[in-house]
Amino acid sequence: RNYRIPIILGFRFLYGLRTVAPFARGISQVPLRLFIPLNLLGALAWAVFFGAAGYLFGHTLEVFLDDVKRYELWAFILLILGGLTVRMIYLLKKKAEFPQDTDSSQQKLKFGWYNQQGQKLIRPQRSSTRLNAHGRRSNVV
């Protein structure tokens, strides 16, 4: 209730506050005769601010974007090379963690869970209880 006037005037300017502000205004029970003029004043201030900013900085943004277009092919190539480098590092680390035997006579198919030493692990059993329609646990047969 203490900040209802600043919230009505400034909620448009803060990213993220636009989604929460209607709930805060509704909870604070702002009278309609106070809300409507403040909301119009806040909307007018927002439109003037961002309109003026777009007018003043529009040319600067256009020059910046033209400069970016000259280098976008090189940036794309660097992005692809960086991604491939990260992928290669990942695969090399994975290969170093789990070395494979090259002797095909020693390789055999293993089904189940095994640790790094090749010892078979026992799979944990699932619980036989489930929730019934009332949210209580019941044994399943």
C-alpha cells in the first residue's frame, strides 16, 4: 500500500515487473479514480521515453548493425569452430575415462549393470507400493 503510486507509474519501465504488477495493484485495492489517471500518465511517460530513445539512438544502432553485417560470416565460422572444439574435447575426455579393449576375442556382450572393473551389479528392485485414488500407499499384487 505504501508504494502503490510508484508501482502504477513505473511498472512499465522495469522488465519482469510488468508480469507481477497487475497482481500487486489488485491486492493493494487502488481506487479506480486514482488508478486510471496514474496509469495513463505512466503509459504516456513510457511512450515518450522509449520513442525519444529510439529517435535519438536509432542512427547509432543502424551504424552498429551495418558494422556487424561485415563480420557476421566470420563470427558464424568462429561459432561453428568453437562448437566443434568443445565437442572434440568432450569426446576425447569420454574416451580417456572409458578405454575400450581392441582385442576382439576378449570382447563379449554384457547385458545388465556393470561397474568400471567389469563386475556385475545387482539391479535394485522397484517398490511394490503405489498411490491409490485417495493418495495413500497401497501394495500392488
